[in-house]
Amino acid sequence: MDIDRTGTPIPRVKCEVDTCKYWESGNLCQAQSIEITGREARNVHSTDCSTFENRS
Ligand code: SF4
């Protein structure tokens, strides 16, 4: 899924994935929108951001 990178971060979202092409300094996400997967997750390891794309 190719999402546009915007000039402004998503409010209230903190992300530490600095290898993502949408990541911005300050743990910000500048994707147009994000999608989180992990239906029926029972713990934190069962969810992920599926919008992630490698920066390189
Ligand atoms: S798209 Fe997902 S992984 Fe990438 S910076 Fe945004 S929240 Fe983080």
C-alpha cells in the first residue's frame, strides 16, 4: 500500500520506527493515514503498523 507522506505529523501518534519512510524526527509519523493490523490481539506483540515501508 503506497500512502502519501504529508508535511504534518498525525496528532497523538508516537512512533519509534525510525527505519520507516514515514517516520520523522521526534517520533512522529507523517503518513497520510495508517492502518494497524492484529484482529483479536491479546497482547502488544500481536499488533503492528501495516503502513510501514522501509526508508531505503
Ligand atoms: S507508518 Fe507506521 S511505522 Fe511508519 S512512521 Fe507511521 S506509525 Fe510508524
